Amino acid sequence: MKNFQVFLGGILLIEVNNIEYIYPSGIKALDGINLKINNGEYVALMGENGAGKTTLIKHFNGLLKPTKGDVYINGINTKNESVAKLSRIVGIVFQNPDHQFFEENVEKEISFALRNFGFKEEVIKKRIDWALNFMNLEKYRNQPPFLLSGGEKKRLALAIILSWDPEIIVLDEPTIGQDYIQKEKLMQLIIQLNTQGKTVIIATHDIEFVAESKPRVILLSKGKIIDDGPTEEVLTDIEKIKKCSLILPQVTQLMYNLSDLGFPRKIVSVEDAVKLILNKLEGK
Amino acid sequence: MHIIEIENLSFRYTTSDRKILDNINMVIDEGEFVLLIGPSGCGKTTLCKCLNGLIPHFHQGILEGKVIVNNYNVAETPPYVLASSIGMVFQNPENQLFSLSVENDIAFALENLGYSRDEIKERVDFALKAVGIEDLRNRSPFELSGGQQQKVAIASILAMKPKIIVLDEPTSFLDPLSAKNIIDLISELRNKLNITIILVEHRLDLAARNATRIILMDNGKIVLDDEPRKIFSRIETEVLGVATPKIIRIAKSINKKYRIFNELPLTIEEFSSILRGNLIDRSK
Amino acid sequence: MSLLEGFKFKSIQSPIHKLDPRVKLAMSFSIFLISMMYIEIQISILLLIIQLPIAYIAKILKEWIKSLSSSLFLAAFVFFMNIGVSYFSSGYMLTIFDIYNALALSIRLITLFTAFSIFLLTTTPDELGLVMNSFRIPYDFTFAFIMAVRFVPVLVGELQTILDAQKSRGLEIEKGNLIKRIKNLIPVFIPLLVNVFRRSIELAEALEVKAFGASKKRTNFKELKMDKIDYILLIIIVIMLVIAIYARFIIIIKPLIA
């Protein structure tokens, strides 16, 4: 899978200025985070459970406001804007779809957000049609969301977010419990969204998924950013990876093992590894 | 004498016509490490629940065929009797921990079974040691990390000294390092205590190397049942979207041009030694 | 949700935590009994003040104060109810005694809440189960009770998660008139209910797998054991109770009979 970061004009969409976040309980979850994300990027936030990934994500639509510093979404300071308004720009899909379904059928479920955002009825109808079609859920239109399978629920959660066409799409741990086919489909969806100019951010600890889809990787540990760069640079740095309870991607582990034969270590994908090994076998 | 015998097993819920399990035939011998894989919805979890009696005693449905576990006919034996022969660890640690101290949680099942206090003490000590969490004895499970919680869950099952342990996607919610630790632990328990393991797992990168046998399911049927190396050379794994370990994918790609892997490597070490051996031969 | 923090077990080390939970229960219960026996506000306030050093030693002062403030709302309600009843039933008249009475009742309520909060703050759900067991309460009931206690914080967390998800879909719970606000609770409570239901099934499966209900004679791995200090404290509590009853009898009732 090729690296598919698409920069369209480099508009700064998310700017995080030296923020700190302390929970009411006293725990400091974010400690001096600085971050810039441009439109069209595909970014993965990685780190151990409790590193601050979800806390950081919640700052993107104003669910949390930093206790120090500022977060700007498309130039708007999140402290001055409601969650509802920010959510129009930043659609967040949380980990567990069961935490949001309540309507009697899928169609109504999708319309909920659209109504809240004040879309007109004709527009709502069109958007529901589009979203159901795009996520392949048309046949479930009149079914209760509770009766869908796990994978279908995740697709519905995505359909809901996409229905109002946000600029930025954030996915919190989208690959948990998913099988290989579902993950492949997710990767294709991300490419498609990127191609349409959308900014996609995922919070994950699924190293293999990241290794295959090659986003820009931001490593978080104990509330700080300890690395920020392309997948091949960040995920292959064993010292930094260890700090985050992560392990090197399988392919990288192989390259480390073969490094004494002259193989480079900063390799994460199967295709690259195959090419290099074939070259070696052919004596190049 | 097989420790698990399944004959013509079919199951569907009373409210539906769809067979979740469709004529399953399978035997497992003591000491095996069976990896149960397949796309979401293929029936893996349902099959596991047919082994420990949750089906048909807890979940009502139409069951055909016979399931014999450790000489017990599952349909005719209450789950609490089966519990001493076959234990189960679930996906979400939070919903299988009942006590405010690790020690009490491990003792819970033994209390239910009416063991004497001395017997309980001995088994709790045994379980804590076997799983390597003696230092967590007096901690509250809810303060622990996900990986530690799963270790407590495993210990609380181990205390019953079952012959078989079934684990249904135990690493779903865990970070990669914890996932690796849990899978290594399971393997170690099997080696040291000769416990039969049935593991449902998507992360084949980590789990395939430990398995003596892989069973691939699809749509309620068993599609493939063989040892790991043979499984991954079959085309069904590619079609059914099985997450073939990356090492094997690389090896298969290389084999297409130069057949150097007569046996597919399950670990990096195997891959490395075969490749190195081949490179040395070529240079001669 | 900080209302509940005054009554939820706080996991720390303290001399009070180490006491046998039955003694703590006896302590809370006697404070309750004594406050019931006396109408005098001074007694209720004294009983409140006694709790301060206990809460301090138990390192739960902050939480104890929370239990106090949580009960203020209910106490105010009781106060005004009583004032109202006295006012209307005596032909729109309000005597000093009525006000004193209402005040005494509401302070008594506060004392009740705070006394039991000390017990709950220093006793684990497991110990609670053991106490209930020693009173011969059937295990099924005890277990259900403990599970409820254990899951309250989990549900509170889940409520927050659901709220976050729905706010991210444009739900604005602060806006609108009363009717709209009540309507806005539906997207919050339905997922909560559904998840509670789902979770119960998972828990029930885990219980089956751990042989719940296998034996009528369930063993208790841990047992409550009274140490010397527990006995000493128990004796002190009993003595205080006796004095309180005696004083009540001698000072108030006997002259009436005589």
C-alpha cells in the first residue's frame, strides 16, 4: 500500500498550541502538546493506553478545553465555540458504536445529527440516501441499529459522521475487534476520503494497520509527543517504540534481524521487504 | 481418547432460521494449542460457547448433534460441573472481574464450588505464581492495566485447574506489548501444565507460531483444519481474508520467483535462518 | 456525580479502614440511634462533630464533607416540609418550637447520612458482602447488592462517554425549554440502558463460567475477624449507647412517669 498523504494547498486546519490538560481528579493527561495538522493529511496518533490519545482527540471538537494553551480548528479557538458547531467541522467516531444508538431504525439514527445541525428536510433525505449508499448499508435502512452485527455497527457510526460531510474525520481505535477484510475496507475508505480532500486522523495502537496504511505518525507517551514523522521513521525507532508499550512492526523486526546482511531497518511494508530480499537473492 | 469430540453440531437461535453453526465435526486431543480463526460472524464465539455449556444451558436455541468435553456430554451437564474441566476467558476484562482484590477474584470460582479454605489458599497461590502476578495479590483489579486484568482473569480460571482453557479474543482491547505477553503466557501455561488451549484470535502475527493446529471457519462451517504451515499455503486463507502473518506473506511472494522456502516460516528466526542458508549456498 | 463521592469506598490505608466492618457499622448505627432518641439540636450537632476526628483519622475528610453537602438538599426539603405542615395545620401560625423542631429533624437527617458515609467510605464492597453474610442474608441478594455498588462508578463513566458521543452529533443538552430538555435525555438514557443490559449478559456468562450457584454451601475465602482494638471499640460504642439510653430515660422519661 503506497504512502498516500495528499496535501492540497497546505491549509492549517488543526493547530494545538502548547496545551496542557488536567482532569478534575488532578491527573495531568496532556503535558505541553504542540501540533499542526494540514488539510488532506492522514495522521495516526499512537501510544500506550493512557498516553493521552483520546484526551487529545476530545480537544479537537471542544469536548474538552485545554487547561493551559489553545486549540484552533480552522482558525477558530475551541474555547470560544460550542461542541455542536465544532463537530460540524470535526466528526469524531468513538470506539464503541453502542454508546450512541437509540433510534428505532438506521434511517432515523442518521437523521439525528443532521436535525441537530439544522439541515433542511430535503437535504437530510438526500444525505441519508448518500450515506447509506456510501457505506453499503441501504438494506438496513429500516432496521433497528441494535440488531446490526459488530462490523455493520461500525459502518453505521461512520455513515453517521460522513452524512454531514465534516472536513476532518477522527476515528478512535477503529480497528479493535475487526477482522482482516474489515480492516482492508477501512484502509480503502481512508484513501477515498483523503482523495476527496478530507483530513483523516486515527487514534490507534494497531501497529500493523499503521504499517500497511503509512500515515504520518505522532507518538504520545505520558501526555507528551515523543515523535512526529512518516511511518518509516517513527515506527522503526525501537527506543521510542518501547516507551509506548508498542512493538516494532513485524516487517521491521525482520529487517532488524537481517540488518547485519546489509538490509536497511526503516522498512515497514511487505512489498518493500520483498523487493529488497529479491534484490539480495539476485546478487544486486 | 479425545478430550473434545464434536459430532454433527448445528445451532441456531429459536428466533432465526440462520444456522450459526452448520454441521461441525471436530476432535481435539489433550495438550493441543488450537487457533480458531475466520471472518467476523463465522461462528467462532458460538462454537466456544458450545464447549463450556453456555450453549445450550444459558443461551436458548436449537442444538443438533453431540458435544463431548472431558467425557461429559455438554448438553446434559450443568455449566458449573463443566467449569472444572473447561474454563473460558472473555474479551473484555471489565465484565469478568468481580472482586475488589486480585486474590479474592481468583478465589471467587473456588468459593462458588465450595472448596475448603485451605484448598482455596493453595490454589490461589498456585494460580498467582503460574501467571506471574504474585506482586498484584492485594491490588484492586480496577486499578490495573488491561493486560494485567486479563492476567487476573486467566489466573481466576486457572485456579479451577481445568484441562482446557478457551480464550475468546482476549487481546482485543490490549496494546501490542500486552497482547504479546498474554499470548506468550498462554503458550507457557500449555507447555508447563499441559493444558489444552483453544484461542480465538485475529492477531495471527503473534499467535500462529504457538499453535499446533489452526481451524478456519466461515459461515458456520469448518473450512480448513490443519497445522499452521499447511494452512497458510492454502488459497482459502487469502480469499477468506485471514490476516496471514507478514513473514509468511513475504516468504510466499519470494517463493513465487525463487522457491527457497520449502516450509513456510512461522517465526522471524526461521525466516532468517532459511534466507541466510540460501544466500550462503548461492554465494558458493 | 460528585454527589456520590461522599458514599463510595475510597481505597487508602488508615486505622479506620483496618477496623472490622461490623464495628464501623455498629458505630454508624449507634450514632443514628442516639440521634433518633434525642430531639435536642445540641445532641445532633454533637454527633456530627464527633464524626470529624473519625473522618480525619480515616483520611476521608474531603469525601465526608461531600456527603454532608449532598444531604443538605434533602435536609432543606425536610425543613421546609415540616415548616409547611406546622404552618398550615395550626391555622397559619408558626411558633419558635415549630422552627426548632423542623431544624432538629433536618440536622438529624444530615447526621444520619454522614454517619453512614463513614461506614461506606471505609468499607470495600467485598467486606460489605461479608457483613451481610454474617447477618445471614442470602448470598444471592448480597451478591446483587455488591455488584450494584461495584458498577455505579462504571455506569457513571459510561454516561459520560455516551454524553460525549451525542454532543459530537450536535446534541445540546443545555438548550431549550423544559420539554426539549427532557426529550434530549432520550439519546442519553437509551444507550445507557442498552449497555447495562448487554453488560449484564456478559457478566452472567462470566458467572456461569465461574460456577456461580454450584454449591448451596458456598465457602468464604476471607472471614471477618475481630481484633483486640475492634472489641475495645465495640465496648466503647455499647457503653455510649447505654449512657445515651439511660440519660434519655432518667432525665426525660422518669420525671414524666413520677
